[in-house]
Amino acid sequence: MSYRTPARLAGLALAAGLLAACGGGDGGGGGDPLSDGGGETCQASSGDGVVIGSANFSENVLLAEIYAGALEAAGVTVEKKLNIGSRETLIPALKDGSIDLVPEYTGNLLTYLDEEADEAESDAVYEALGDAVPDGCQVLEQSPAEDKDALVVTKESADSQSLATIPDLQPVAGDLIAGGSSEFETRRAGLVGLKEVYDIEFGEFKTLDPGGPLSVEGLLKGDVDVVNLFTTNPVIETEGLVVLEDPESLFSAQNVVPLITEEKATDEVTEALNGVSAALDTEQLIALMKRVDVDKENPADVAAAWLTEAGLV
Amino acid sequence: MTLFNELVAFLSESANWSGSRGIPVRIGEHVLYTVVALAAAFAVAFPIGLLIGHTGRGAFLAINIGNAARAVPTFGVLILVVLLAGLGFLPVLVALVILGIPPILTSTYAGIRGVEGSTVIAARSMGMTERNMLLKVELPIALPTVIAGLRSATLQIVSTATIAAYVALGGLGRFVIDGQQQRDYGKMAAGAVLVAALAIAFDLLWGLVDRVVVSPGVSGRLPRTRRARDADSPPPTTGTTPTDPLTPEPAGRPT
Amino acid sequence: MDWEWISSNTGEIGGLLGDHIYLAIVPIVAGLVVALVVGALGVRFPRLYPPIVALSSTFYTIPSLALFVIMPGLISTQILDPINVIIALTIYSASLLVRNVMDGLRATSPEVRQSALSMGYTPIRQLWEIDLPIAMPLVFAGLRVATVANISMVSVGALIGVGGLGELFTQGFQRRFYTPLLVGLVLSVLLALLADALLVLLQRWLTPWARLVR
């Protein structure tokens, strides 16, 4: 009777083998995240169309959906790989041919590619970025829409400690807990620059995330007093947060810009994306973000609605 | 530079071994998270395991809830509790305790259930109270299995406590998460290696505890002559791999 | 709970669920194959047993996030290739299963071995027709744990862009939106319980004698 078991096992093994044979198939291209210091070049994806990637935060997904809609309207075949991760994953993905296009931000992309860079003003950043992007990649025209780094406090602490600008922090900083990403701690557009430019040293620093949910939760629940957020984040409006002014322009310009592999940047692709960049501005971006984050609309729907409104499709 | 060289470079840099963000402090934090979570999971699971093991009542329900707890994705729970309660140790504790309960619960239950019926009858006919029977007869015999459960819970908790860093706490996960964000893969690999080393250290410690607290009569480490005389006593239960299908150890490690 | 979000996103949720199943199941099958081969070697050559046990327990303690991120560097794959998560989970599954496989294969009693030998069974035939069926309960105990653990661990892959339902966790987190988060949690738990139940049925089908003996 137990003779049945070997036969059944054999059947199962066969079925599993067949399944594996069907499922497998796409081999690797040889990207190595351990050596993405800049030596490698960008490589276009193997197919005909453009593979669009995005970081795993909603604004970037929204921008990728807008790019995708605009490209489809221009007759370009598009494949979407959204919600991928942070820049640490996206840039290697551009280099190993996993994706061709990603919505980027000029200032942070520049400091990622060149740690020494200290340009802050919009055009200067964009110009420096043109030289810094890896071979095989290029940035198309930048949009006036911006999503800047900022130091943000709650309304209560702004009122009680009369904070409106970053210099206002100087006398009280020793008693405050600041929060931001682990890069914020080490880069110039962060703690280092705050000390250098504004002579501000916080009592404590907590490692959170780059302007994401941890930073928001940390500030709202009182774990930190000052936090690094991005200016299009709708919680600033919904929670009545206060963005501290940056009179010395410590935080560089962060214009939205498409980063694309050269091979895929054909005339029609370039034209469609430049159209998007020209039409989008910061106010619209904030309004769109509110629909995604606060009203919980789907990024794809919000993107399609905006493209129609802007007359791009 | 290869990953291995970067790893060695990170570990041999003396600056990384001192200060409030140094390796010893991170190990201390990691141990703290692990011990607190393990203690909390034990406080919940052990009494329930004893009770249902001894009485046999509610076993089906408790074991199934315990097994369902294994199916809960730690990462999702962590995020959910952060959104509900904010940052801090609570989200990490909740996630780690959920991870620690199933192995402790099932192993305690299985250990007590595994005590031979004749042993229980003998204890009862000697006039032992239920309480004494549980604590003086059943528990000592079940101890190796209970410790096996604790061992596997510890292993999972140590490894998973890495995620504390994802929600802004410390511990060895700090090196893993910061390493990824700062593209310092030597730091990241060092974090992973240190976690693995810590887990192995904990495991050795449990081996030692097992030797010290398990009665020689149960563990089978008695001199041969005496064991021969006790031939009728229950066969020695070896602690590491209980064959009861209810306690498939080593248990899963869901992060 | 935002039901409208669920109904307007069923397609996407279904796709992520499909990815999740694929990412969890393939490593189980691959891990089982590895564990059977390594386990059989470990039983045949007892000298290999201790290093196999030591190595598998060490693998098991490596934090999954670290392994996921380092994987493309170790095996030169594309960074978004699901194979990174699949291989990492295969390592975990195999490490977990190999102990159960070895203990299971060694559970055949000496009397049974003797009988098989005297009936002229070759070692391979004995392995396939006697040792393996006897090992089934222990192997399945391991399979159930590994499957449930894998289904839970796939979510972490969301941090490197390949996470199945885990992407609903990061999405919910980013937008402070409970619905995707809860949908992901519930589906993930249901999937694990369903897979567990299927394995129990499969075990019954493969070990028909278990019911007769009792």
C-alpha cells in the first residue's frame, strides 16, 4: 500500500519541475549594487519600449504615472515598474538595464552623484547635474515644479518658541531633538551645513527616513521637535505644520527632472517629457499630491486627470 | 574592493568599536530588545502552554491561534503599530512578541503532553496535588522541549530585531539600514555578520542553560548503572528536535 | 477601511497576490530539492552531518533585509530581478528543511533496513521507496513552517522593489493609509493559512498508511 507514496512523490516532482520551467526564464544582466560609485554607465533596457521606474513614495509614483501617460499619448510603448525603492536601488537599476526612465529631483540627484557638489541655485544645480550624470544617461529639461528639503516644526512649537526661520532655531537648538535620514546627518544639506552656515547644533539627532512616514509620525507624535520633510508633502497643510524659511539657501533647488537612458531618449520621448516638465509647477504638484495622499485617489487616475487638464493627451 | 574586504575593513576600524553608535552599544541595544521581547513572549505563552498541556482543554484553539500567529507578516505588523501608536519600542516589541509566542506555546504544550500517561498516574496515586504534579513531575520532564522552543524563539527574535532600526531605533539593524542608505555595504554586511554571531552566542547560552537546569534523569546524563535500574522510566527526551508534528522546530523566522 | 479603494484596485491587488505566491512557493520547491539532496548526503556520509547542521543554522540567522540587498552583488543579477529574493528565500527554506530531512531519513528503524537489504533493495531504491516515505511526517512538519515563514518574509522584499503584498505595506505607510496595509496583512495571513491547510491535505494524500495505523 505504501508503494503508492513513491509514485505520488514522482508525480509531484514532475509537476514541480514543469512549473519551475514555466516560471523561470529571465536571466540577469550583471548590475552590481556594490560598485555603483559612478564608474559604470547607464544601459537601456532590451525591449523596444521605455521602462519607467519610480521610487517608493507616492509623489514619485505620481510623477512616473504622469510620464507614462504622456509617453503613451505620444505613441511610445511603456512598461511600468513602480514603487521600486530608494535612489540606492534606482540608479543601479538604470545602470543594469532594469529601467530606462525615472522622475528625479535635481538637488538630491546631484549630491547623490557627486558628494562634493555645493550648487544651490536652480540653474546652477541643473548645469552641474548635466556633467554629473553617468555616461549613457541624461537629464531632460527640468520643470519649474519643486519639492525641496525643509526643516519643519509643529504649529505649537513654532508659536511657543517663536520659530519662523532656520536662524530662529539657533538659541534653542540645544534643547531640541532633530530628525532626518541617516544621510541628513552626514551631508552638507543637513546637519553639517546647519552647523557651518547657521551655527546650529541640536541637542540630539534621531535617525528616521528621508522625509517619509517615519519623519511625519516622529514629528506628529512628539518624538522629535524639528524634522526634515519635503515641501510638497500634504501633511504640512493638513496638520498645519510650519516650514522654516532658509534665508541662506542651505537646501539646494529640487526641480523635478526626468532621468533617462540616452538610447531611449528619442525625439518623440524627449518632446513628450519636456512638455510635462513645462506644464507642471509646484502649486499643481502640491494639489495633485493632496488628491493622492489625503483623498486617497489612485496615482494613475490623478495623473490621467492632470494630463487631460493640461492638454497633454 | 570586494564585499568581504569592506566587511573586514569596517570591523577592524577601531572607531567603529567605541562611542554611543559603536558596535558594543549596538550589541547592547540588540540584546536588550531581544531579552525584553523574549521575556514578554514567555510571560504570555508559557503559562498558557502549561495550562492547556496539563488539562488538555482549549488545546485546539490555543495551538491554532499560535500557528496563525506564525502567519502574521512581521513587517506589516511593525508598520501598522507605528501608524497607530507612533515611533518607539512598542511597535518593535509587538512585532517580536508575536514572533516569539508560537514556538514557546507549542513547545510547552507538546512537552507537557508528551509526559507518559503512566508517569502522570504514578504521580497522582502518590497523592500529589495537581499543582505539584505539574511543577515537580510534568515540567521537569518537559523542560528540554520547552527550552528547545525558547531557543528557536530566541533565534527568530535576534535575527528579526534588525527591523527595529527601520523604525528609527538602535540595535545592530542600524548598521544594516544605514549601510543601505549610505551605500556602505561593508557596514551593512558587518551588521548582518554581527547579528548572526549574536544569534549563535545566544544559542550556545541556551545549550548551557539546558545542561544546568535539566535534571540528569531526564536528559539521560546519569551514570550507566543507575539508568539501567530506572529502565521503566520514560525514555530520555532529547531537547533539540521534538518529533511531535505539533512542534515543527526549528520554527519559521518571519521577517 | 476604504472599500472603494479595494474595489477600484482589485486588479493591482490580485497582481501583487500572484507575485507573492510565486515569490514564496518557488523557494519552497527549490529549497526542498536542495535539502533532499544535501540531507541524503548528510545521512549517507555521517561525517558531513555536523558541518551541515552548523552551516544551516548559521544561514538561518542572517537578517533577511541584508541578504536581499547584498544578493545582486553576490550573484551578479539585475537589482530588480525577483531571483534575488527567490534565492535568498531558497537559502532560508533549505537551511530549515535540511535538518528535518536528515532526521526523517534517519528515522528508518534498523529492522526495516535489514529487511530491505535482504529483499535485495539497492541503496537508491531503499531511499526512494522506504526511507523517504518514512521521513514524510518530519519533512512535512518542516515544509509547513518554511512555507508560512516564506509567505511572511516575502514582504520584506518590498524594501528592494520585489515584495508582493509587502508593497501594500510600504504604500500604506507612505500615504498613512490603513486600507492597503490591512488588505496586505489579511491577504498575507489568509494565504499562509491556506497554504498550510493544503500542505496538511497533501501530507494525508502522500501518507495513506498514517490513518490506517492509528
